[in-house]
Amino acid sequence: MAIRDVVSVDGTEIVYRVSGPPEARALVLLHGWSADLRCWGDAADDLAERFRVIAVDLRGHGYSGKPATGYDDPKNWAGDVAAVLAAEKITADAVLLGWSYGGLVLSDYLAEHGAGALAGVIYSGSMANIGRDVPGAEVGSAMAAAIPGVFEESAGRAVRAFAAFGNANTGPGADKGPAAQRLFGASLATPPSVRKGLFYRTVDNTETLRALDIPVLVLHGADDPVVPVANGRYVAETAPKATASIWEGAQHGLFIEDRARFVAEVSGFIDNL
């Protein structure tokens, strides 16, 4: 396992972790809003047994740079992914996997750079679009309840606001406590200005999805209260080569809620590329 960094298109430092066989197919993990590269937990380790797993700290999160502005520019997000691929000398056959907001970053990359370096993409509990009145960009009940409190600089108010997510990121179960606390801690460690900045943009990647000529896998919990399942269905119905796996009764963080199933479905999709 190695921690590396690269400078993105606007000068922001992007930090990422590489694990798994260096000769294996690259699987790039893009986490969600107010998380970091550690969010994947043991699922990343499981996937690294067979794939070259590259887990990225998105700009503003984890150990990556935290610029004051630029979170509303799709070219910056696209440039971050492109910079990591270039640093790892990846020019073909990679797979991008975006969870939650990571699916939007994935889509930004596709819109700007195309799919030439990719064999497939995976959306997990995520969306391709964002903004009011944009198709496939609904806001879930838990996210709506948390806003605007999660933008607060007051620690107490922010903690109470994040509590609105409940167990959405992990699913129920007594064994999910440590993972829930890891995600909760990452959320509070993300600067309030960054948490807010990520929502102040409107992007419609529908045409990018329609033109996509590589396989797409959509994984989504039917009861996701953060990113509604309708957003995942929109991706699956728009991309020509998409398949959807809708998990009945599941919520937002599928890689924690049922790690074995998540790893199996991701691995199966990659094996068939």
C-alpha cells in the first residue's frame, strides 16, 4: 500500500492511496460528499486482493488540498481524476467507481475527457447530475433534513445536523458502529465551507450519459434516503450499456451495509468487461 499525491489542473494537491497487485486492472474509488478515502473500509481491502485499487481523497476532503474556491467548476473535478490517472500511467482499461457525490465527479470526468482510458464505470448510491430542476438530481429526505445545518461552523449545530442521516450510510446492525463513527468523523473533519461549496453548482450530464459507449453498472439501495433511487434509475435508463442492481431494503452505503455483496457485484462487473 502506498500514499501518493499529484497536482491537479488548477494547482490543487490530490492525495490518493494505491493498493493491490500493480499489474492488475485499475479500479479508482471516488468517495462521496464530506467523506474521505478511508470511507470504503474493508471493502477496499477485499477488492485490492484482485484489483489495483486507487482510493482518492477528493479536493477539499481528507489529505487533499482545500482551495477556497473552484468547487463549482466541473473542469476541476474532471482534472483531479485525470491527474491521478496520468500519475499512475493509466491510459486504458480502468474502472471508475463513484459513491454518492463521487458519481457526479465521475460524470464530470466523462464529460471533459471521455471514456478512452476506461473499460467501465460504476455508480453506487449516486447520481450524474446536480441542481434544482435538473433531471436525475433529486435530493433525499435525509439530505434535505440535514441542510443547512451541515454547513454550520458551530460544531454543536453541525453534529446535530449530521445526525439526520441516522444509519443511512451503514445500514442497521450492531456491528456497523465503528464504520458509522469513521464516516461521521470524516464529515466533521471536512471544512464547513467545502461542505457548502459542493452544493453550489448545477450540472446536467444527461447528454454525456446518452453518448457513453462503455458498460455502466448502477448499484443503489431502494430505500436510500440520501440519494434517492430515482437518481440511480435515471443513470441506468439513460446510459445505453447500463445495468442496474437495486437492493431492496438497502440504504446509502452499500459497501458497508452488505460488504460481501458489494464486492461480489463490483468484481463480477469488472470480470465481464
